[in-house]
Amino acid sequence: MCLLVETIKIAGNEIYNLEFHNSRFNTSRQKLFKQHNFINLADLIKIPDTTEKGVILKCRVLYDQKIQKIEYLPYERKIINSLKIVEDNTIQYAYKYADRDYIKKLYEERGDCDDILIVKGHFISDTSFCNIVFYDGNKWITPSTPLLKGTKRSMLLKTGKISEDELKLSDINKFRYCSLINAFLDLDEIRIDCYNIF
């Protein structure tokens, strides 16, 4: 079985959203590998000195039954202004696998757009590396059919900043714009007008 990965933001000597990374990490270990002991990632992550210089780091925890590797890489933010709709009814990505070859193949279909918006069975799921949230002028709504339940998505749902609902491709025109969220991107940090979804 392929390795899984947790990708965690480190900045200013702080590990972000660790509660939700711990939850997904330990749930995946339990469901896929029958490992029932709780591991607190805070006990294993060692914050490098470079964070004192204002650098944002991407901590990658690679694991299967046990942790295989922890690495620290500089985070590079992508500029996303447009999304290409890509339909795929067979894709499965309920667990955060390190092997993303299938998603990379879909990403190659983006044409002139910056990223893809994956639609499965007429329902909106995710982009190639983010959950998506739509704004209707009053509230933020994320699809209830994501490929992967991201940690930032889980945190925003728990705190009530967003809600979830079934969103079909035909629902996009009901919204003003959308925002991409992941461990490194906060709500409304990347905003894409819905007319830039093709």
C-alpha cells in the first residue's frame, strides 16, 4: 500500500491546526492499518530554526503502519485565478496518499487555466490540491462531496465559519466567487470569480 502523508504548516515557531492533523493521521492509521495507539505529532515534529526568519515551512509526515519520514520543505504559494472543470466518476482519494499520480493526470487537462475543479457524478469535489468553498453574498458553503476531507475544511466547519451542502456543477452560477482552502490557505485568501470557472 502506498504511503500516506500529512502536510503541516509551520511558521513563526508555531505548528498550525495540529488538532485536526492528529485526528486525520490517527484515524487513517486505525482504519487502514488497524493501529489503535494514539500518536501526537507534536511529540515528533521538531521546528527548524529557519522559522524564526519568517519562512513558512511545509512539514511532510510520511507514514503507513508507522512514521517512515518527517521532512521540512520551504512552502511556495501558487497563484490561482482560474479553474478548469474536469469530470471523473472513478477517482477515489478519501485518504491523503503520497502518490498523487492520478490527480496529476487530471491536472494536465487544465489547459490555460491555473488549476482544475474535479466533478464526480455531477457533484463538485475539490481542486487538485485544495478543498473549495463558495460564497453567495451571505454565507460560505463547501461541497459535502469532497474527495478528501481537509484539515482546514474540518476546522472551519467545526467553528461554524462555513457550512456544507450538496453542490452540483449546475449550482456554480448561484455563487459570486469561491475560495480555495488547505493547510496553508485560509478562507478568502485565494478568491476566484465564478466566471473564471470554465
